[in-house]
Amino acid sequence: MGRQSAIILCVSVAALVAIGLVMLASTSVWIETEVPRYFHLKRQVLWCAVGLAAAFATGWMDYRLLRRFWIPILVVVCVLLLLCFVPGVGVWRNGETRWINLPVLGQFQPSEIAKIGVMVALAAWFAQYQAEAGCFFRGFLVPCLLLAVPTGLIFFEKDMGTAAAVGAAGFALMFVAGTRWWWLMLSAGAALSGLTYMVMEDENRFARIMAFMNLEETRLEAGLQQFRAMLAFGSGGLFGVGLGNGAEKHGFLPFAHTDFIFSMIGEELGLVFTLGVVFCFVLITTAGLAISLHAQDHFGRILGVGLTAIIVIPAIMNIGVTTAVLPNTGLPLPFVSYGGSNLVFTLA
């Protein structure tokens, strides 16, 4: 069963990466006005190669080593996230500081590393205090603090979508580990209240919420992306208008090659391929959980659930945004959207 699940997992990921590269070749060429033709595709292929090397490395590594070094891993993650706020290191883009620029390593998003680091820290904690998972202090309060510090740093980068995804994945891990569900529900309610307040205080985020509720009226303003995405899905129908024949990528739909690439799949390849993408994530979920259940120790089982959640939850959020079921969060579609940091660390 474990071997079959691993095969299903790898085939599903390979299919998503392949469709991502194909759609990037179709969509990115229309934004390449100041760079060589297929610049983004070549760059994504390079990052894909790096990600595959990272995948093979972590695949051969004994995951139990992570349990021994979870504290240094969490500290490094928090330091990298703090660097986003350091002038000259943090990169300001579109009103957000999600990126850092370091010598040799170049520019990347530390939140992508943080996703993995937080899951490792939580899994190691619950593996150490397995018998006390139902207690308030070691089963809820301390894990919440381990989750809250890096998630809060991501949140104040103004990357609220990633913060919400990490928080949801952390809560899923804690629930599976044995934390009382009513404590999680109360803390989730408090977090949601705080998120609502912060969104209302942030003019840009609040505009996105209002646009989501009135897409027709804001189709030329904050609701432009989701409105054009819906037009793309409508134009594609069942089988799409044909690869390369999409109209929305011609400057009508901003970020068609990143956050909204799923809608371009719908326009050019149709409902059949969009459902295929969704099915791949369903397979990743079932295979990931099956692999987790067959892990040799408690740490492996919890870590597997956390890593599965941190891949699938952002995918659900991205698909929800592009289909106008959720407000615009700015999250990429794992394995498919353009972006080196996300592709490399998700493959790892």
C-alpha cells in the first residue's frame, strides 16, 4: 500500500508540474516585453531541476533527523522571516515584503521554507509529548505559540493568504496529534476575529473583500482579476478554446501565469483539464495521508499529515480564489504557478 501510494503521489505531482510548464509556455510569452522570449519558461525549468534534486535529496534522507534539529530549524525560519523587515535585505513588491535577497542564494520567499519548518517543529513537539497531547499546556498552548510566531511574522509581511494556509495546516496537524477540538475551534475563532479586524484596517485588503462581494460592480477595479478569471472559465467551456488560443492572457487578466494560471487552464484546455488538476490534488491528499499512516513512528505520521496539508490547503485556496468562491489571497497554485521558491520547496 505504501509503495502504491508513493507511485500515485509522484505521478500526480509530475502531471501537475508538466501542465504548469505547458501553460507557462502559453501564457508567459505575452508578458515578456523586456526579456528574451520564453524567459519565464526557461527559468521555471531551471527551478524545476533544482526542486527535483531537492526532492531526491529529501527522499533519501532519514526524516527522523529533522526531529533532532527542530529547534534550530524553527529559529532559522524565524530569522529568515525577520529579514523581510530589514532594509536592504527585504524586497518590497506590490505593497508587500514577502521576499529577501541574500548573497549567493539570491532572491526567495522565506515563507516557503517556514511552511516546512513549522510542520517539523509541531510534529517533533507532539512526538516528544505524545501522552500529553490532550493537556492544555503541552497539548495546546505551547504548540499554538510554536505556530503563532512564524505565522505572525508571515502575516505582518502582508502575506495574509500564506499565513492563513500555515495556520490551517498547523491546526489540522494539532487535531490529528490529539489536541482538544474545542480549544482549536475557540482559537480559530479568535484568529478569524483578529484577521477580520486587520483586513478592515488595511485599505487594499478591505477593497479585495468588497470587490469579491460585488464582482460585477468592481470588474474594472479591485475585482478585475476574479471577474476576468470567470470570463476565462466561461469561454473555455468543456474542452477549451485550444492551447495557445486564450484571450485573457493578452493583458486582460493580470498575473495569468502565476496566481491565476488555473483560470487559463480552464480557458485554453477546458473543464476536463481543470477537473484533472483538482483530481491530482485529491490523489496527493489521499496518497499523502496513506503514506503518513504507514510511517514507522509517531513523528513521521504527524509530519506526513502536516506536509500534506501545507500543500493541499493553498491549492484549495487558490482554486477557490480563481473560481470566485473565496476572496483574492495572492496564493500560487502549488506545482503549477510560476515561481521558483514555491516550486522548489513544495517539491522538496
